[in-house]
Amino acid sequence: MKQFEVPSSYRSNLISAIKQKRKADDKLKKDFSPTLLDFGPVRFYLARHFGFCYGVENAINIAYKTIEENKGKRIFLLSEMIHNPQVNSDLTQRGVRFLHDTNGNELISLNTLTNEDIVMIPAFGTTLELEATIAAKGIQIEKYNTTCPFVEKVWNRSEQIANKGYSIVIHGKPKHEETRATFSHAAANTPTVIVNDMEESILLGKIILGELPSTDFEKIFVGRYSPGFDIQKDLTKIGVVNQTTQLATDTQAISDYLKKVIVQKYGAENIQAHFADTRDTLCYATNDNQSAVIGLLETPADLAIVMGGKNSSNSSHLVELCEQKLPTYFIDDANKIISKEEILKTNWKNKETKVVSNYLPNKPVADILMTSGASCPDTVVEASIYKIASFYKVEGKLEQFLNQWTVTE
């Protein structure tokens, strides 16, 4: 896989050494057991896969190269390039400005742009409508496109099945930038609707089966279906694609459920004529990180710490998985680990933060599970390990672990 130039400030020598050694020992990525860093009074278990994915590194590489090659010019991003506060703050400090917030609200009027400006598309992609608006100003927006290749894969798969007459059902968070972009691309080719979760998918299934009136479709999915959507015609042939950072198991469950609905209505012998196989749209990094957390959770521990931006969908899902098993703390920076007694955690559902006391166990050895989202720099993970290790006066062992995990030629 292609290697990208990522600023050293996002890299951790320790985490890089661990990842390289694990990769060398497990080329087929079948071992999802965690990596143990035993400091004595505190033990950290790191997920097999975590941190920057291919799409994020690609976006960072393009963004920093664009800044370097366009000194003196105004540089904008349509919205946050990725959902990570450190990366977005660094880009802002380098002069990059965001045109929209994560909900699509305008921060800077598009009317102020000129054809001399540089505008970058974020890793989530953007809508065809917004892209056309920017291009109409004479700005070469396609030249500075950081859209994740795996997001584009979803768009391409959607177009393929659209050309065969299928409508698209998108499993995604309706307000998320990626879902809005995927909806725009899919709806340009075929009738499209967004479902947020299994509950909404079940309602859609009942509409398909005629168990709910078609008028309920307009109420339930208001603002989330393409113009002119015909309930009677456009739900007879469907394919499910997803926001790439959703829980893979959730998307698969939704796809399996809707497939059963289609079988119930049209018969198993006619399934291929009414339901498209689209499981290849699931992102490899999302799968790897989620599988690694499932493997991580097999280790008995006192708590889990998940690092990532509060708006990061893939990070939130890792928190969701961990919370099912043990106390979990979602943070975006090592500074949120206030002391041995207090930590500032984010609620992954409503994004609210609160200080939690006595999060570390009062016992001879504390066992902590750790992972991070696909847009979280490894330096945040290392800094969090160092911070907690310092509470036990064992932070000096970090150098020992670096020597232990460094791959020798």
C-alpha cells in the first residue's frame, strides 16, 4: 500500500515501532490480540489496529503539500478535513480556513471566493452541488481533492448498481459530511434514501411490505430521500451501501434484514432481481479497528480509554463497543487526563463532556485497554500512556519498550 508523508509531530516512535513489529509478525492480519505494555503497577493493552488509516494519511499528505506549494495564496477547506482537533488546529495555524462547520453551516460566505483561491475537498468528500458551485467560480477544486478512496469506492459501487436499475439505501448518520456527500452522488443516478439505524430499517421494511402506509415514508424519512421518490416503484429493487465509518456489524445486519424483507415479498428465487450485493463497500480500516477492539475486549481489564475527535464517527463506534463491556473514557487529547483522580470524558452520543472522579482502580495493578480512531495521531496515544504512567512514577520505562519493539534488520 502506498506510503504517505505525514508530519513527524503526528508520529510516535514507540507506537510506530509496535505497529511495524506487529505487522511483520502478522502479515495476513489474522491476530487481533492486543499488545501489552507492562509497566508493573499499570498495564496498557493496545488494540492490534488503531490510529491513522490510509484515507486520513492521504488527506493529510495532500493538504500539507497544497499548503507548501501555494504560499501566499488563500487556502480553504470546505469543512474540517478530518474529525481531529489536533490536525484541524494545525491546519488553521498554517492559514487554512474552513468554509463550513461539520453540519454544513456556512462559516465564510462563498461569495467572497475568487478564482485565485485554493479550495480543498475534505476526506469525507462533498456534495456534487457544492462542488459545482465552487467550480463555477473558476476554482480548480478537483485539483485539491482529499476524498478518501474508500468513500469514492462506495460512490462507484452505488453508480454501478444504479445503472442496473436499483435504488440506493444508505446506512449512515444523516447529518454527517460523508453521508451527505454519498447521498448527493447516489441521488444523481438513482432514487436514494438514508436510514440511520436498524429501527428505521425495520420501518422501511414495513413500508416495503405494505404493513405501513406510504405516507409514513415521507414523515419518517423527511429530508432524507431524493426528489420524486416513488414508494411503489423505487423500493422494488434496492441495494444497501454505508457511511464507511459505521459499525460494520450494524450495516451488515441492516443489509441482511432488508434482504429478508425482499425475499418475503418477491421470493428467494427472485432475490437477485430485487436486491444487490454491496458488502464490498465496507471500509477495511473500519473493519480492522472494530475487529481489533473486539479482540481487545477479550482481555480482562478495569477500564478502556478511546482517543479521537468528539465528532469522529469511527471513534464513537469504538467507544460504543467498549462501553458494552467495561467503564470507557472517550478523550481527544492527553490533557483530558487531568490527574490520577480525574479525567474529562466525552459522551459519544450527545458530545457533552464531564469530569469523572476515581476512574483509575485502587488496586496493586491497574489494567487499561487503549485504542484510537482512524483520524487520531499516534502522538496522542503515546502522550496518554506517558501521562498515566507518570502517576505511578514508571514513565521512564517508555524507552525500554521502544527498544523492545524496534524491528532490527
